[in-house]
Amino acid sequence: MGTHRTEQAGPSANDVADEILEEIKQQLAFIQFGSLEIQVHNGQVVQIERREKKRWEKGVNTK
């Protein structure tokens, strides 16, 4: 049989600092193409990483 793991309830959304939530909202507002990765360790947000893609219309770089 498989291993049984007991999940512990982590902090609720209310426990995330307003400062962190505002930063996430701000980063999302600037992204047109890409992703926002939120790293969490032991129930705490420790890092936010934004990856953005730049796209050009087909034919823009042709001469």
C-alpha cells in the first residue's frame, strides 16, 4: 500500500501580509505575456519571480 500522509492546514489567505498581496497584484498588472511564480516555504511566501515574454508581430524583423 501507499504511504499515508497527514496534511496539516496551512495559514489561511488572511494570514498573508497585505504588503505581499499588493506586490502580487502590482506584478500581475504589469505582465502582458509571461508568468508570476510565488515560492512558499513552511506556509510563508518567501519569493516572487516574474517572467515576461516580449512578442513582436510576424514580419517586423524582416527587411
